[in-house]
Amino acid sequence: MSESYEHDFLARFDAPLVVDDDVADIASLHRILLRRTHRHFAPRPVSEGLVTLLTAAALSASSKSDFQQVSMIRVLDPEKRTALAALIPAMPWIGTAPVFLVFCGDARRLERIGELRDHPEPNGRLEGFFNAAVDAALVMQTFILAAEAAGLGCCPISVIRNHVDRAGEILGLPDKVFPVAGLCVGWPAVEGHISLRLPPTVTVHRDRYDDAALAELVDAYDRVRDRRYRVPREQQRNPTRFGYADFYGWSEDKARQAAQPEDDAFPPWLRRHGFTFD
């Protein structure tokens, strides 16, 4: 096994992974394996030149059929930042991060281009929504990786979709343009921690999908993750509904979270804003 990645695998998966000895020691791969989410930022501005460069790098991401169905909104107006932060008071970093961007799926632009070229075609079907959402996600992840390569820290804010009516109003989103996630960007004030991921035995399949061993593999992951960072009893989700668990692992936490849908307002908002999902 190539020893150059062993530390990274232990940090990310708490287990060694087999890599051939002839795999090169690549700095960017180490950085990706050890990446972290940052929510606390130093009071240091991010230069306009760097933001411009990161934006260009992000927009170099892959795009479905070269349709380029993404729009990025950089929120500079202090009143707009304050208004967006007020929607999610549990995440004050939305208002304090040096840079805040919202990555939007943009099915509107392609539709307008068709009209301009006299080839009108509605783009509000499921395919249009899906392609735009994936394009926006690819651009956002590329921005994150580029920002981290420059020493910055990032925190995606998907919960902005839970407040899509007000967020859409603040951002002036027209029909067929929808928020995928916000992104806080800045120089990290603290190191942050590396989030332990499910092992590849759960998420990587060979030739066919197979989750026959899911229960035991996830239970083992829960135990390993609990040893690294245990969820305090008082942070167990919705004990009024679910009670308190003697052992509260990742799977119990995520199952409880998924049992309480957070984005009920998003589908009707999308339908009111031009998507039919046919």
C-alpha cells in the first residue's frame, strides 16, 4: 500500500484503504481527502481578485451538454445579507462570512436563448430542473475545492431552500431560477474537524447495486464515528417524538432528521415559478 495516503484514509474513514505503491503522491488529493467544513472565519477580507479567480475556476466545471445552466449570486448588499441571515438565526456565519454566494440552477437562460434564436422550447420539465440543479452543484463543489486550494474555508448552506419564498424575494429570482445552496467563504478562524465518511464498502458497488450487508456495515460505522465525536444526549433530535436513545449513532440521527422533512415549501414554490416536472 502507498503509505503517503494512509494518514488521510485513517482521518476520513478511520481505516486504511489499499492503494497500489505506484500511485503518485499528489498534493491536491491529500487536500481533498482532508477537507473540512468551516463555520468560523477570521476578520480578514477575501480580495476581489481571488474571488474573481475562484469564480472563473468554478465556472470551468463540467456542464450537461454545455448548457451551462447555473447562475451565481454574490450577496454584497449589507441589508440583503442581514435579511438572509435572519432567516436562519442558528447559522450566524451566513451574515458574518467575508463572502456569501448563492448558487442557483438556471433553467431560464436556455429557454430565453431558444426564444432569441426563434427555437422556443419550454425548459420547466423534470429534465430541465434536474440538469440545472446538477450544473449548479458541480459549479459550487468546484468553487469549494478551488477556494480550499487557496487556503480558504467554506460552508454550504442548503437550508436556504427551507425559506425559498423569502430568499427568492430577497435575491430577485425570476421563474425557472432556483437556489441550490448558499456558500459562506472566508479565511478559517479555527481548524475545524474532518467528518468521518461511510466506508466504501457501503457506498461503492461493483457491477450491480448491493446493500445486503447495509445494517451491519452502518452499525459498525456508527460505533467508529461515536468513538470519534459522540453526540451529547441533549443534542438528540426531537426526543418528544422519538425519545432518548441509549446509543445515538449517525444512522439514528439521520433517520430522525429525514423523518422530519425540512423543505415542504420548495416543491410548490418551484411549481409556481415555472416548473411542471413533466
